[in-house]
Amino acid sequence: MSNNNNDVENAKVSDIQKGPEAPTPSGEIQTYWYSSLLQQVSVYGIAAGYCISASLLSIINKWAVMKFPYPGALTALQYFTSAAGVFICGWLKLIEYDRLDLLTMWRFLPAAIIFYLSLFTNSELLLHANVDTFIVFRSAVPIFVAVGETLFLHQPWPSIRTWMSLATIFGGSVLYVLTDYQFTFMAYSWALAYLVSMTIDFVYIKHVVMTIGLNTWGLVLYNNLEALLLFPLELLIMGELKKIKHEITDETDWYSFQVVLPVGLSCLFGLSISFFGFSCRRAISATGFTVLGIVNKLLTVVINLVIWDKHSTFVGTLGLLICMLGGVFYQQSTSKKPKDVKEVKTQETDEEQQKLLEMQCNKESNGNQKEAAEPEVGK
């Protein structure tokens, strides 16, 4: 009997010594490096997707608005495609998005209005000016966003190197404007409206993304659906409804391949940039997001120079490239941040990812039941 007891005790001691496969230090290091690599690949992949979408969207939108000269209707089609795409992909169980809620819609309404104005002024600017003019004013946005981040998002003031890079962007913009042979009051009025609306859009939507608690596809759905609901108001204010009715009576060939192709591509790329845009807003700062949009315009400039003659002079193109060079300098000036700031941001990112993983596990175990609390980023 004592021998049996000794055997049982020896077996227990052996099991305790083996342990429940405790992780080794090397295993923890491998897991850490794997998660870090996965996070970096995810961030760079999202940034690449945004660059490709944004670079081609400017050209495609210019093409579409030339064939379909109704900026309000074109943006409404883009809103509809993006919202319908989220609904269809959710119905097919390809994605998960936050369900519509009246209170959340009310909270998101100011962001949707600002988004609508920024995209509408974008289309009007492309209608009345060339792509280069659009890129130059797009390049000037970070100057005002940097101030807005400091005043309203409680970010520190940019460093001297950052201000020098922003001054480079401003200098290139001035050089372009002074040499723009296609200068018109209408075009630059829309350019200023675009500059103001985009500045407010980047700063305010950055705040909304970090506080409202919607996932990426939920942000895409709410943003585009609420902006679509504003379209009838725009039809009445801008008088576009009368223009459309007049074209219908003239039996304009809207269903031709030359019209459907650019309009359809603009809608698809609008959905793509909605997803990658909101993903980038989560991953990087508001000013960094705007500068990323500047740098990706290099591909737009190359395509614009190759496919048609709707571009600036040599000196104007030089000013445009100076703007983009300032964007590169800005990116370098903000990449070297104090160590403690990096550690805090890394810790916040890890906590956010942990909360997202916990939410995903809870959703899988509880079916379609939605969690009551969403991860709060940046608080």
C-alpha cells in the first residue's frame, strides 16, 4: 500500500516538474517578434493600399467628372457604392460592421457633413481645375492640420524641423500658383473651400475615429450612408437637379461605355479609399495621414503627365515636386520622437489590440450579440 502511495506521489512530482508546457524565453521572444512583424506588415500594407487608391482616384475622378460633369451626383454614387458594399459584404459574412444605431448616427452626423463637404469640394475643384492644382492645395493641408492638432487634439507643437518642412510645402505651393497659366477665380475659390473643408475633416474625423467606438467597416458605413442622405439637399442648393433634368430631355447617352467605365471605377476606388483611409487614421496621426496623402501623389503626377495635356508648366511641376519633397522632409522630422512617447504609444497600441482580440473572442462565443463596450483609442 505504501509503495502504491509512493508511486502516486512520484507521478505527481514528475507531472509538476514537467509543468503545463510553460513557455520558454525563446518562445516568448519568437512570439513577440512575430506579433511585431505582423503589426508592421499590417500598417505598411494599409498605407500601401491607401497610397494606391488615393493616387489613382484623383486621375479616375478627373476622368469621371469630364465624362459625367455632375460632381454632386458623382459623389452620391460613390457614397451609395461604399454603403451598399458594406451591407453586401456583411450579408455574405465576409466582414463585420457595427449595426446602425440612431444615437450613434446622431453623434456621427457632424463628421458625415464635414466628409460630404470635403468630397464635394474635391469634385468641384477637379471639375474647374487640373489635377496639379488639386495636388498643390492638397499638399498645403498639413500646414493647417498641424495647427489644428495642437489646438484641438492636444498634440505638442511641431518641432523646428517640422515647421521647415511645412514651409517647404508652402513655398512649393506659392511657386505653383504664381506660374499657373490656367488660373481662374472659380477654380481657386473651390480650391480654398477644399483646403478649409479638408483641414476640418482630418482634425475632426481623427477625433471621431478615436472616440466613437466603431470598427473600420462601421466607420465606412456610417460615413457614406449619412453623407448619401445629404445628397438631396445639395441638389437643391447647387441647382444640379435642373442640369440633370435638362440633360435627360436632351437624351444624353449616359449609358455608354465611355461614361459608365470611369464612373464605375470612381465608385469602386471610393469604397477602397474609404476602408484604407479609416484604417490609416487609426494607425497614424492626423498630420501624418495628410502627408502620406501628399507623398502618394507622385504616382498621380507621373500618370497625369503621361496620359493627357491637362497639367501645369515645367516650373509649375517643379513647384509641385517641391511640395512633395516637403512632405518627405516632414515624414523624416516626425519619425524621430522621444523614447518615452514611443513607449507610451506602443503600450496603448498593445492594449487596443488586446481589447480587440477579447472582443473578437466574445463575439465568436456569443454569436451575433454585440459587446456593450468598444475599445477606446487614444484616451
